[in-house]
Amino acid sequence: MTQTPDNRLWLTAEHTKQYLQRAGSMPHREEGEAALLEFVPPKAGRILDLGTGGGRLMQIVRGAHPSARFVGLDFSPPMLETLRKQFGADPNISIATHDMARELPPLGPFDCVVSSFAIHHLTHERKRALYGEIYGVLAPGGVFLNLERVASPSEALHDQFLRATGLTRETEDPENILATVDAQVGWLREIGFADADCHWKWRELALFGGVRPGGAA
Ligand SMILES: C[S@@+](CC[C@H](N)C(=O)[O-])C[C@H]1O[C@@H](n2cnc3c(N)ncnc32)[C@H](O)[C@@H]1O
């Protein structure tokens, strides 16, 4: 698949509105979100949500960790506006404007970094570099969790995924740059994450992540 870092559609009001309207209807998504919650450290005090969009994942994680402080990061003005309307007055939520195509700004340390369906818009090279930066902002024992759209290992399986989700090659997001879960878990291991694994998967939806070693047992 051609890799392009030019994911400008997310900067438009129309694209973000369409996404927010159908986000809840993605099949099996809630299973992945529930699996993600299982891996958030029980005492996580600071949590970063990369590509937070309208804050769907942040809200889910906050429901289970109401006293945690969150940073939601995104680069889309319409998404950030939605986020500010919903969470702008919440003292436990900070909003960071940043393009993940560039190195993360100084924000850390965090006990947990989460992301849902955002990092697959970056080139593979940038994905891998970002995973290294995530490792860098995690406190020892901190956990990275990425609920993500991943590549099928074959064209036939990709077509099956599209059919199962009501998409076609014409209607799927042209700005997806999908990598296999195997490749991405491999990158996490190379970076030094412990317990790097795919924790849950349904076709092209996967939850994977790892732990920065060194925390208290
Ligand atoms: C499919 S939406 C997911 C939003 C949210 N995480 C959720 O699960 O509902 C993808 C999000 O990633 C953000 N995004 C895409 N590329 C980005 C980039 N280079 N830097 C920061 N955010 C980006 C988009 O603006 C959008 O909010």
C-alpha cells in the first residue's frame, strides 16, 4: 500500500463530523475498548490519549479511572473544538494541539499512554519512531495500549473485513496506512517494551501494547 503522510482530511469539518456520527457503529469496537480497560494500570495517575478526536476513548478510560489526569492530543481543529466543548472546563483534562507526524512535545511522564484508531494514519517509519517516543514518556512500569486498525495479512482477508464493516475499497478511508499487528508488536519489542503483545483482535481491529520495564512488581 502506498504510504502518504498527507492526512489532511482530518483537518476538515466534514470528515470529522462523518467520523463522529458513525464511530459508535463500528462492529466489535466496544469489545476492544473493554479489553483496553483491563490493561490500564489500576493506579494510573496521568494518562495520555494520542489522536483523541472527540474524546471517546478518554471518556471510557476516565469512567474507570475518575481521579486520573488526562492529556488529549490531536491536530484537527474541528476535533479539538468538539473536545473543548465537552471537556474544556474539566480541571483533570488538558488538551494538546500537536501533529503526531512530528516528535512528541514534552508532556510526560505518564503512567499510561492510550490511543484508538489514530496512529494508523502515520507512515510506518513515523509509527515506529512514535512508539519509541511513547516509551520515552512512560514512567517505569507505565503501559502503552493501542486499539488500532491494522493490516490484514492477505487481500482476501482485507476484502472480508470491508464486507463485514459495510465498506468497500472505494469508501474506505484513503488516508489509512495500515501495518500488521505482528510488525507493530515486533517494533515494540525491539524498542524495549516488556510484555508486548496483541491482547485482542477482530479481523483488522486490534489491541496491542507493552510495558516500560522498571516499575514496582
Ligand atoms: C478515527 S479518529 C479516532 C478518534 C478517537 N481516538 C476515537 O477513537 O474516537 C482519528 C483521529 O486521529 C487524529 N489524527 C490523525 N492524524 C493525526 C496526526 N498526524 N496528529 C494528530 N492527530 C491525528 C484525527 O484528527 C482524529 O481525531
